[in-house]
Amino acid sequence: MTAQRRPRASRTFRASRTSRRRALVVAGAGIAAAVGLAAGVTGPAMAQPAATAAATTVTPAGHAFTATLSGKATFTAGSVTVTCTTSTSSGQVPAAPGNHNDAGPVSSSTTPATYGSCTTSMPGVSATVTTTGTWGVAMQNGTPVTAGLTIPSGGFVLRTSGLASCTVTAAPTTAATVNGTWTNGAPSTLAFSNASVPVKVVGGFGCPTSATSSTFNATYQVRDTTDPASSITVTG
């Protein structure tokens, strides 16, 4: 009788161990999903899923455009806010038929957004911003019309100097998309309101090294540089 019970006990142990492993896998997946949601960041704009998205058309096809900051841009990480008063980027609407997507956004590459005349909320601390790589924008028709600005990995670096020497790197490990709202007009505008960007902060005293995300606020005016009498417009 004893010899007959041991196999059943062994099977029960193995089944229990397998169940615990599956539970750990499920729990780990749930934690990873929660972390992803907490970061508030989607994948690169070029790779956004479009299965249920509306048709999008960006016009005029093939026209170049420039986005110029209206007002100021702010980046807040922890208790530190950096304010820049100049920023520009440029790109080109895809040529037809690439300027239309039956079920999703229309994407194109842009130059890295430049930032200048930057100050900080910390007395005695100045700031400079360096941007590199190929950036991108994906515009999606809807209510409201939205746009995702993609920052390549390490493509945005903010450095402070003076009483606090800090380095803030946006999208530190992989490309990240900053989500904004597009408004057609003359000129059209692209606004980012409390948009979250993943960051890594290194430095000494006064640096918000515990911060893992930064809040971005800015409004850009987007003008057609191929034909200044035209406007860059997003429709269905």
C-alpha cells in the first residue's frame, strides 16, 4: 500500500509546483503591465496599432513643414522644472498615396526638436538641451485629432550646471512616444499637455535622481514651408 501511495504524492507535488510556476508567470506579467501603464508611454509612433483607428489623410501631400514653439516649453522631473522659450523642428508630409491611411495614423520622420533659452526653477542653476537622432510624428484623425511625437532612445539630453550638475536623458532605454492633440488651422497647432516621458536622472546634490518620468508641456505652430499660403491639415 505504501509503494502505491508514493507515485500519487509525487504527482501531487509536481502538479502543485507547476501551478505555482504558472501563478508566478501570470503575476509577473501583471506587474509588467502595471509598470508599463504607470509609465504613461506608448511604443514608437511608427508602430502604433491601428486595427480600430479611423482613416487619416494629411495634406498637402509632399509639402514640407516647420513646427515652432508658441510660448514656452516646460519639462518637470521631481521638484525641478526647466523652461525653454525657443524650440523648432521640421519635416515633410509623405507624398501621395503615403499621406493617407485607411485605418490608422500617417507617419513621417522629423528633425530633432531643438530647445534654447532654457532656465530652471533652481536658483543658481542653468540648463542646456541637446537632441539627436531621427525623430518622428504620427498624426491620427479623430475627435480630437491626435499626434504622437517619437523620441529615439537617448535622443533628448538635458544638462544643468551651477549649484547642481544633473543629466536628464529622455527615452533612456528605448524610443518613446509623447502624445499630443492636433488642431487644424492657419497655422495648425500641436499641443502637449502634461504628457509623460520616461527619463533617467544622474547627478549629485539637488538632482531629482529618483524621478523616472518627466512631464512635458508645449504648444507648437505648424506651418507649410513649401506653400506658405497653405496649411498642414489632418482629415479622414
